[in-house]
Amino acid sequence: MLPVAHADPMLPLPYRIRRRTRETADTFTLELVPADGACLFGFAPGQFNMLYVFGVGEVAISLCGNPARPESLFHTVRAVGVVTEAMSKLKRGAMLGVRGPFGSGWPLEEARGKDVVIIAGGIGMAPLRGALLELLRRRKEYGRIALIYGARTPGDVLYEQELERLRERGLDLSITVDHGVAGWRGHVGVVTTLIPRAPFDPHHCVALMCGPEIMMRFATRELQKRGVPDDAIFLSIERNMKCAVGFCGHCQLGPEFICKDGPVFRYDRVARWLAINEL
């Protein structure tokens, strides 16, 4: 884990919104830069920050930017609660408090020399974007790189134009939607239906996965059917994180705290707890 940006991990640092990009009807990406007195910090793909809307509250949001360019922080946010709704109304130049980075990152070093299969569901593409950019920046260090991405509708696909450009840099891209619309010529069906024919060597690969937990459970089963060992499957798990440093206990999963032990876990480390509904 990389060090936090400030000696006091509970103290938000001031960041300014440089750019706000609409991704879907309810999802947007913020580019944040340090305000006067704040500092730059590095991060690993898969880590998250706590973003504080002054006078409203704080929420955990994954870093989705390019780790090779830490001068700006990128966060893709879905407006689904009081804090994120307030965040969606902020304009360019507005200030946010930032704590972080926190948590574990994707095992990109462990994946060197192997095929990498990335499985994303919905906004779960955001925590995987930084890993994807880093994999393609270091393209020669890895085998085949396959992305399987599922969304509810074509209008819910994140970063669609960027993903098409990344295909030209060596990404094997497969997108599916639960519900097609007029003009959609891509695949229709759940994301797990694409795993059996995805181009990767199940005995020499690393799988990175983020999305709804039910999707990750079924996707893991499909990977196992292909012969991918449990210790080569990594999941990013979402829970209600409040403190980000393991004090409050809101994000506990069995003996693990998602904020400080995760959010990225090797599957065999958390399989027992994921099998218990509503835990």
C-alpha cells in the first residue's frame, strides 16, 4: 500500500475540480487537482480516496485515473445518495476534501508474463480503468489482455469511446448489455456468458474482477469451470466505508476490513464470507 498523502489520514486535503465529464445519465467523472497548500501523491490502481463534500458528508470513491500521471486525480461517481447527489451538482472550480489513497491495489506485478482477463460489471469498470491503462502502458510485460464488460443497457457503458481506442493498443474487448436497444449490434446477455470463449490461458493468467457481488460470484464459477485456480482470481469488494482506516467497523466482512485489508482481495481469502448472503 502506498503512503497516504498527509501525515494525518483523517485530515482531508483541499482539491479543486478542474473538469467534470458526464459519462451516463447518472454517472460523471471528476478530474481533481491540488488546491493551494495541498500536495500531489501517487496511487496504485485499485486504491480509493475518501471525497468530502463540505457541509454534506464524505464517501469512498475508487481512483480511476492513470497511475503514471498522478498530477490529476480522476474519480467516476454514480449519483445514488445524499453525498454523491450533492457532488453531482458541483461545478468546475468547486472544492472537495480528499483523504487517501487507501487500500490495496490490483496485483499487476504478480500478473507479469501472464494473460490478464478483466471482468467488469456496471460502474465496476471504474476501479479497473487504472489497471487497464497501466497494463497497456507496459504492454510488452504481459500476455493477452482481455476485457469482458457488462452493463444494463448501451447507455450505461462507461468510457465506451476510450475502450474502443484501447482496442487498437492490444486490448481484446467484449461488451455485453442486459437489455439491447434499437441500433445496438453488440452482444446481449449477462457478462458470464462471454467468459467461456474469452481469449486467455486459464492455467497461466490472472483475473481481475469488479462489479455487483452476485455477478462476481457467478463469474468466479465460470472462471473455475475453465480451470482458473482460486489464487489467480482477484476481486474488488464494495462495502459501506466510513473511516477508511479500520476504526469504525462499517465495512467488516468476516474478519476482514474492506478499507484497510482490501478493497482488492484474492478470491480464496474471502470466498467463505462471500458465500454468506447479506453478510
